[in-house]
Amino acid sequence: MPHLMPAAGPQRVIAASNFVYTVGSGLYLTAGVLYFTQAVHLPAHQVGLGLAIAGFVSLVMGIAVGHLADRRGARGIYATTLLVQALATAGFVLADSFWPFVVAVCVATGAKAAGLAARSPLIRHYGGDRPQEFRAYLRAMTNVGISLGALLAGWAVQVGTLTAYQLLVIGNAVAFAASAAILVLLPSTPPAPVAHGPRRLALRDRPYLLLTALDGIMAIQFKVLTVAIPLWLVVATTAPHWLVSGTMLVNTVIVIVFQVRASRSVDSPAAGGIAYRRAGVAFLIACSLISLSAGMPTWAAATLLMTAVVVHAVGELWHSAGGFEVSFALAPEHATGQYLGVFGLGAGLAEAFGPGLLIALCITWGRPGWYVVGALFALTGLAAPFAVRWAQRHQYDRRTHLQTAWKEAAA
């Protein structure tokens, strides 16, 4: 298990801010969908549509704000996105119909995507020789915070009253604001130098774009845990409702203990491709087990769901480790911010399409939909090693071309 905090300095400040932020995220990730469907009483398909619209907003915000953070300094931009997210999340308590919900969730999701993009230069700048490992550390600590938030969210789900759910939302907003305040202790980062070459170099890198798309499909797996399983557990199984928190806690404990270790073993782009392939198989098995939980006795449904969550968590370890490695290793150093901003489009696509897709297939269609989703993950994992090899060849050709150009210029 990783140490609770890194050594004193910028890494500790980033980790502390991230921890407070993720305690609030644990509240929403565990019960956010249930807040809008069970407390506000919005139909599930409207919630899925609203989250899809918000996902499209996040695509634009992530790219624009990531570029702004490179040029103006990441710390201030990142803190601003956290404050905006806090205000938008507090606005959830006023979202009592579809369109107010859409507005609030669009602002909150857009600010979240913008914050992730703005944080990337900080991780690169303060992450040491292998920012991938510091990113894995933050991922593990994210799950510590989420697990604490999930405990409180479980109380709100079990009580089931509007007041309980509203307290959950307010706690989430307060955590985001506190996370922004902690960043005052972080030294400011200088703006990145302007990268040489085309302004949209990453958007012209077809192998990297393919990896971005594959990672986006695989990233839908995060919505399985936060959208599909809670709704499935409540509407399609006899498992106790408090198990919504139990599934989140099991997942987070596994990630806390093993994420850094898994990332250390994925130390090359080729290993990243293999990790994607293993993740796809694990997600297929997990989706199949979830499907089988419908119509089972309470003890059997609970056992199948918890087993599925364990298998899913193993897949998540491989998926995250693979993504950390290929996103950094296949990005040229002079255009790191640009490339990582583009790679974030994959997660944005998952935000846009994931909830609606999972609700349509797994909740509306039912058991067969789980097998379709599992097969989608497995096929994506099988394609990843081929995409990685293509990206490596492209990277080698690009370096050779640059070296040749430098030699000709020197001559």
C-alpha cells in the first residue's frame, strides 16, 4: 500500500488537495445518479441524456483549459476550475427538473474535465523522472478519498430522504472548495515554452488518436461502477441497497493497495498494450457475473455482485496502468501538454456516451446488454497492442526525421 503522503513539498500539496477533492467525489460517484433518480425523481433516461450532454461540454472545456494552463500557469487555472465545480455542484440542490439539472451538471462536468487537463502540467512538472508513477500514486490516493466519501453516501442511500441526499451534495461542494484553497500552498509553475512544429501536432498523430479512442471506449468501465451497478442493484436485484456503498468500497480498497504496484510493472508502451488486453478480459468476466445476479436470492445476488466488483477492480488496475504509460511514453517531450490534453478526449467521450449507453444496454435492455458491454471491452483490449506498435513505429519515424533535419541544419 502506498504511503499516506509523499515527502514534504509540492507533491504533498498536490496529494492533499487531491485527497480532499476525492472525499467529495466519493459522495457523488456513489450516489449522484441515485440522487437525481430517487430524490429528485427524474427518469433514468433523462439523467442519462443530461450526463451525455455534459460529456460533450467537457470535451471542449478539457482541450481549451488545458492549453490555457500551459500558457498562463497551471496552478491558478486548476484552482479556478475547482471553485467553479464547487458552485455548480451546490446548484444541484436547486435542480428540480430536467433543464436545471442539465445546466448544473454541464457546468460541473465541464469544470471537472477542465481541472483534469489543468492538473496534468502540475503532475508533469512536479512528478519527478517518471510522472506516470506519481499519477498512479494520485490514483491510489483518489480511492482512499472516494472510500471515505462512499461511507457517508451509503448512509444517504439507506435513509433515502431528500434532506439526506441534499446534505450529500452540499458536502461534495464544500470538499471541492477546500481542495482549491489548499493549492495556495503550491508554488506557482511557469508557463510552458511554445512547442515547435504544428500547433495541432497531436491531432495529426493518427496512432495516438487511435489509442485515445480505444482508451475512451475502455474508460466507459468507470461508469459501470458509478452508474450501471447502482441502478442495476436497486431495480433488477434483491441485494440490499446499502451494498451500493459496499461495491464502491471494495473497488477503492483494491485500487488503493495495488495501483502503484501495478503501474510499476507496466513500464513500457508494449507492456501498456498488454495491460489493456488483460483489462478487457477482466471486464468481460465482470459484466457476465453482474448479469447473472438478476433474479437470484439475496445472498446469491450479493455474492455475484461483489465477486464481479473484485474482477472489475483488477481490470481497472490494468486499464489505468496501461493508460498512464502509453499517454506519457508516446507523447514527445516538447508537446507533452498538447498530447495529454488530446488523450483526455478519450475520458471525455466516456463521460459523454458512457452513462447513456450503459443505461440503454444494461438497465433498459437488461441482462443481454451486459454481455454486449463486456464484449465491447474485450475487443477494445485486443486491439490495443496493435495500436501501441503502430504508435511506436510512428514515434521512431518522427524522431528519425527530426534528427535528420537537425543534422542538415547543422551542416
